[in-house]
Amino acid sequence: MHVRDLILPEDKVFFSLFAQMSETIGEAAITLNEITHELPQGTEKAQKIHQLEHKADEITRHIYEKLNESLITPLEPEEISRLAPVMDDVMDRIDRVTQQICTYGLTEQNDKLREFSYMILLASAEITKAFKELREMEKFQGIKDHADEINRLYNRALELQSAAVLELFRSKDLLLIIKLKDIYEGLGLVMEKCNDVGHALNDIILNHS
């Protein structure tokens, strides 16, 4: 136990805020998955993701406000300052790629998009589980397992992106190639940001174990 723990109780609000953020990301991932499975319908759901992105911005702002006000925090201030933006980045990227999918007006379903969105859904679920265990600050192995699974999904997504682009270039529709390549790269960035969350969690575990 740190000396500071004997002086003032830790402010547990940060765990609640991070849980809210992870749940917001999870809800957005579910909606993105629905959109990719309902194309060319379902694009009106993009507005829901945009609203969730604004909610995530508010949560992030609240995290920084509490960080400035709190004398005692359950994690190191530097750790909180690292987690907040990488979580917000995941939400930003989900919103951005969703807008791409809807703006480009894809006229038919795409198996690669559906597979990609499902990986994002799985990664978001691992993030949610990890933050539930982070609250207890003792289930280090469980948090590491979730972070490792996010990394595995990220590596799988890299393979999927390469295969999808290779398949795409067999098409003779130049406009479709441009649209889908841009979307694939956007989906890849979502997974990259999810992996950044996993790295941040792993570093926290190393610092506190």
C-alpha cells in the first residue's frame, strides 16, 4: 500500500468513467456491426454512432476535470492521462469509418466488411471486460489475457486487411476499389486504436504488479 492511501481514500470515480467509456465503445461497435450486416440499408444508424462519439467526448472531458480536482487517484495520473485519449481515439475512429461507409453509398453487402466489424465488436468486448477487472486492481492475469486477446484480434485484422485489399484489386470497378480501400484502412485504424488500449493496460499491470 502506498503512503498516500493511508492519508486519503482513492477517488473511484475514474473506474466508473472508464467503464462508461468502454460501454459506449461497445454500443458503437454493436451498431457498426449491424450496419455492415444490413447494407445497403441500415445507414441511418450512423447518426446513433455520431451521438455516441459526442458522449465519449463528454466522458473524456469529465475524466480530465476529475484528474485536475483529485488529490488521490486509483491509478497514477500519467496512466489516466494515457488511457483517456486512447479510449477516445477508438470511439473517434469507429465514428469516422461509419461515416465513410454511409457516405460512399455502398450498394451491396461485403463479407470482408462484416468480418472486420465483427472483429471490432470482439475487441470492444475485451476492452469492456478488462476495465471491469481493472476496478479491482488485483486480477492482473485476467486483464493481461484480455489485452493479449485484443492484440491477437489486431494481428488477425492486419491479415484480413491485406487479403481484402488483394481481393479488391482483382475488381475492374475503379470507384469501388477507391471506396473500399479507404474503408478497409479506416477499419484497420479502429483495430490499431483498440490495440493501443491493450498496450496501455499491459503497461499499467506491469507498473502495479
